[in-house]
Amino acid sequence: MTPSFGLVTKSVAAIPILAFSEDSLKAWLKRQPAPTRNWVASHDFCAKPGTVLALPSSKGAISHVLAGLADLDSPWEWAALPKLLPAGLYRIDGRLKASEASRAALGWALGNYGFDNFKSKPTARPLARLIWPQGADRAEVTAQAEAVCLVRDLVNRPASHLGPFELVGEARKLARRHGAVCRVISGAALLQKGYPAIYAVGKGSARPPALIDLAWGRPSHPLLALVGKGVCFDSGGLDLKPSSAMKLMKKDMGGAAHALGLAHLVMAAKLPVRLRVLIPAVENMPGPNAMRPMDVLQTRKGLTVEVGNTDAEGRLILADALFEAAKGKPDLLLDFATLTGAARSALGPDLPALFSNDDRLAEGLLQAGQAEHDPMWRLPLWAAYDEMLKSKSADVNSAPDSPFAGAITAALFLQRFVAKEISWAHLDLFSWNASDRPGRPAGGEAMALRAAYAMLKKRYKK
């Protein structure tokens, strides 16, 4: 059953919401009677973003609500309203552009999100409901809200309830919903089928590793390949993380969650593509069978890798998955990964780092990020830093000793497993909100997801 997200189709009497910027409020007040102007002035309401003011009727009820929004096209400004407004049914007064109506509905939906799956008593949700804004694309808004919430729910689930086996179950559930095919290779079969790096990372855990391979679409359509890092928990392996760094490592499967969320959007929109999603699902644990520092691993491509640090495991599993995805010669290859702390040091938690071997693809993603209020920032695949990945005992070192350019050297490592002629983008993201903001509560977060989808819609127009 599709959730309502606090959006309803009822046409009964609803309280109008009037959205204003600080300047437009001044112009509106000049046309209002003195009691209204006095009421607004007495409450010191200036239409600052994230503020609301209820106007009383002659009978003491709410006649209108004034809401401060600097940008009607930003879903995050609308997202504040469900928790600011009193319980009741609302409608947006005034004509919005179709894009603004959809963003308002999406913001309202995401403003209703909460994760309380493991509480004995569910957390109270906002009781303010909104009639679908006129002109909003209901199917599109619903799909986007579902995709974002899917990413958040998966990232928020504790590792005790989301290991490789459970992640496989989520992929199969999505495949059933859209009529896709989901194949899985797990445990020692990964070695037999030629995925040695995925197996090497996952074999230290009591929960066996797996490779999820989801396929959908017509063979005649261009191939779109998505790869997502699915480290369901990352202890660091034998190079054990300190407790402060390990605390959030249930979110290290955020790349996998993004790949599934984007797959849902592609399939829901029935984009004319042949979709393939590859998710290596593992747990990086310091068990008796765990890989060791300076081990030399085989990869699906045939390149050997010296393990510079067992805590740099994500790039190892992505290497096998990326090479397999590239073998199909896709029209486009995107990968998502919570890969490096260096990207967070450079760009902070809110800006995913974008790497790409295709300037046109990168520009399309950046433009979509700005338009969708879902930004990212491009970092270079700086070839000179490739020297840092040299190894004396293998073809490449997975984690150089240098303290510099960690996000770039990780991307350069991945680039080795993607053929030069393939249009490829790699997104190194945090997938987490450290604190509460309207529509973006603390916890798991989808980043660059809607931007990537917007780019794909533009690229693969029906």
C-alpha cells in the first residue's frame, strides 16, 4: 500500500496557506485591512523562511495561515510546514507553477518522514494534512518520496536487522514490485563465479557475502548500469576502527540503498532503458578468516591488489562489481558509495563528491543537482596522484600511506576497473544527516538521488 505522506485528495473545506517572501509579504499587507496588519505586526511576523502565522477568523478559528518561503521551488522550505502547523486540513492558496506544486508536495511528504520501527510506541507524526496542490505530478512525487524514504529506512536500520541476507531480501522485494529479475550469488559461490574481491572482504563475517544482480527493461533499450556499495556493517576489519568511528557504520551500505532507490525511480517511470543493478553486499568483520593488511587479492578483472588497509574495503568490492557492470558495455555507468572520510573532510556532510571520466555527464549531474536542490560537487580524477597507488608486491595498492587526496586516490583506484570508453560517474557520499532540519531529520539520507534521476530523465526521454 502506497503511504499518503500527509497528502490527501479531499475537497472539503481546508485552511488556505499563503506563501510569502519577506518582500511579497510587505506588498500584500498594504492591501489588507488594519486588523490584519495589526495582527501580523503584533506577532512580529516577517515571513522569514521556516516561520508561520495563523490568522484568526471572526469566530476565533484559523481563517488563513501565512508561511515564510524564500523559494517556492525548494522542497526543503515546504518541508518545514507539517510540523509547524496545527492539526488540520490545509490547501495552498494561489496558483503555483507545475514544478513548484510538485516540489511543495514532495517537501510536505518528506516533512512527514520519521523512523521509529524499533520503538514500542510509535512516535507521533504531524497531524497537518495537505490537499494535493493543483498541478502537482502525483505519480512522480509519490515515486520520489518512496525512493528517498527507502534509502532513509535502509540506512537507518541497525546492522542487527540488515545484513547481506536482509539486503538481498529488499532487492528481491523491489524486483517483484516492478517485474524485474533478481539473481544472487552468495558465499563461496562468489569464488567459483569469479568475484574474489567481494568474497575476500566478506569472508571474515559469520554472515556470508553476496552479489545482488537485478535486471529490468527491454533488450533493445540502452543499458544503464548502477552499482552500490553494500557494506552492511564496517568494523574496519583487522585494522579495527575506534569506537567513535565505528558508531555510524550501519550506514556503510548507503551506496546500495541509493542504487535501489534510483532503480525504483527508473522502473516506476518506465524509462526506456535496460537497467542492471549490481550490489556487493558484505559485512567487514575481524573474524578468524578475515583478510589481513598486505594480503594480495585477486579481482574479477585479473588485477592483483595489495590490501593497504582492511578498512578500505568498499573499493575492493566495488572493483569486482564495476568490472562486471562495464563488461556489458553500458551506455552509462553510475556508482554510489559511502567511500571515504576524505570526501567529508573536503566537502562536509551535505555535498557528495562527484568524479567522472565524462565532462558532459558530470555537467548534466551538476546542473540537475542545482535544479533539484540536491547538490553535489565535482572533484578531479587527478592522474598525477595515481603514483600513490603503486605497490611493490601487486598490480595496485588499495590504500596508500599518504594522508593526502584520499577521495581522489579511491576514485582513481575504481577507475582502473572501468573501461575508458564507458561514460562513468562515481558519487562518494555521506548518506547521513548529523542533525535535524526541515524534511531532513537526523539519520539516514538520500543524497544526489533526485539529481541523478533528473539527469537520467533528461538523457533518456520517452
